[in-house]
Amino acid sequence: MSKKGIVLTSYNRPNALKECLKNIYKSNLSADYTLIIVQQDITAEIQNIINQFNSERIEIINTSYPKDWSAYKKMTINGFKGFEHCFETLKCDVGFYLEDDIIVSYDFFVFCEVILNKYKKDRNFFAVNGFSKEPFDDNKKLLYSKFIFGIGKGWAINSDKWKIIKDLWNDKFINSKNPEYDYPIENYIKQNFFYVVMPICSRTYEIMGDGVSIKKENTKYFLDFKKSFTQIINKDYKFKFSFFSKYTWRKDCKKYKGKLLSYPMKMLFDFKKFLKKL
């Protein structure tokens, strides 16, 4: 049985954290997992919330940073510490990444594990995401597709990808002006024409609140996200690949069309990059 680590980064959002943990523990989790909570500036209130859940499966990493550091820098270091513990200390085969304002569906972890196992030998596969904003459709709840896009909103990787991410989250990046943790990963995937897998009906949604990047005034974003969410207790895990299913996220979220078409696109991309250096 493979070993799994769930990295949960958290900071000063006790109500969101409680909802996040409740849904993690209501989901269908495999037996061999460890929940790694990277808690920035822990308080008694936060500790009391964590204590309400299965402490035997929880490991806490406490962090604290100078006030003048950017929120993005703190978030990236928290993610680094969590994945480092997951893959290097615990020697996990699979790592999930959540933030404290992300709610997961009953089958989120199973969906991710099925995809990670199915495509782990495909050199072009990078990660699995949980998000979508296509309206929920019971006939599409088992469908997923492949995209040349980044990671976020609840995602997971096999252990071999940690080596790549660790290199991308280097000191130079962390100490840059706005080191958003997902930016170099998305760039790496797009530049190398790798792909991520995403469900047609979302397995995650973001709690409405004052996040770093998305503010609560952007109500349409949160509503679209939640309308796609798979709220049913799905126990049919025969997930199916669908190339032609509609998927609207961002304009730069492109369908992955396989190695034969991706290779010439990569060659063209590399040639254009070469010309810019001349």
C-alpha cells in the first residue's frame, strides 16, 4: 500500500480551517495517510480546532515570519516545508496540497489517487487538480480531461514531481518580489507541454472570504466554483477520460492533444524563445 501525505497550509482563518478539516474527515480517505498541517502563527483557538480531529493522523509544523515579508513568500515557504516533510521525512509516494479555505468532495482523494496511479508512468503527466467551474451534471460526474495548465485549488502529485517543484521553489524565487507558489509550476508545465488532469465536475471549491489573490467581492467566481462541486457521496470510481467535454476555466487553459501534437508545438515554442535571445 502506498503512503500518502496531505499537506494543509493554514493561517488565521479558524472558521475556514474547521470547515476544511470537517470535509477532509468526511471524505473517503485511504488508511495509510498523514495529515500535515503547516500552521503559521498558531493560536490557542486554532489548536483547539485541530484537537477536535484524529490527532494520531495529524502532524503539525509551526511557522512564523517577519511581518514585512509578503504573503506570497510566506505561503510558498509553508508549502515547501509541508512537501519537504511529506516526501523527504515521511517518504510518501503521493502528496496532496490544500489550503485552509478549500473544501473537498467525498471522492476527492480517491479521484486523485486513481489518476495519479493511472498516469504515473506517463512522462508528460504532471499533476491532478480538483477544480472546475462547469455546472454540475450527474451524467458527467465521472468525466475528466487533460490540460496544458498549472496547479491549484486542491491538487496532488506523485513523489517524482517533488524533485522538480523543489528546484522551482529555490531561494532566488522565494526571495523574488511576488513569489506566488503556483507560478513557476504552471510555467514549467506549459513550457514543456506537460499536462494536468482535471474533473469536469469539481471535487473542490473555495470558501468565500478574503484570500490573498481572490477577494470576497468577486462573488461570481465563488458561485461558479461551488455550482460545479460534486456534493453527492459518489462511490462509483470508474472515472472516464473525455476529450470533447466542455471546460471553461481561463483562456490559457488548453486541452492536451497528445505527444504527437504537443512535440511540434514545443519545438515551435523553443524556436521562438531562441529567436528572442538573438
